[in-house]
Amino acid sequence: MTAPTPPAASAGPAGSAVRELAARIYVELVGRVMLTSAENKPNPVDLAKYCYKLADAFESIERDAQKDALAKMAKYDVKVDDMTNWKK
């Protein structure tokens, strides 16, 4: 019997990107937080939820930045005459 696929992983390429980023963040945070000698360590489940929130926020900001960059690029109108002037 196979394990069910998590909802984020079955959400397509965007969902798997968020899942992969969340996993990387989780591994890094576990290494930093859980392996210390501090007495009050966070719950691993809460830490995983936080990592998903961070990854989702990062992906959202990245999508917005790409939309802004595409909008700026669409405004440029380069013509052949412009390029010949660059050689001078």
C-alpha cells in the first residue's frame, strides 16, 4: 500500500515548489533550533507549518516581482534604429 500524496505536492508545479522550499527551510531550522541545548524547543509540527507559511510567502513575493518585471519589460520598445545608434 502506498502512502497518500500530501495536498501541496499534488497541487502541480507551484505546489511542489512550495513543498520543496518548505522542506529546505524545515531542515535548516531543525538543524539550528532542535539541535541546540535550549530547553524550550518548538513543536516540530508547528515548525513545519511555519516553514510552509514562509515558503508560500516567498513564492508569492517572487511571483509578484516577476509580474512587475514583465510589466516593465513590456513598456520597452526597441527598434533597429536604436541599436545602430549604440554602435556609435
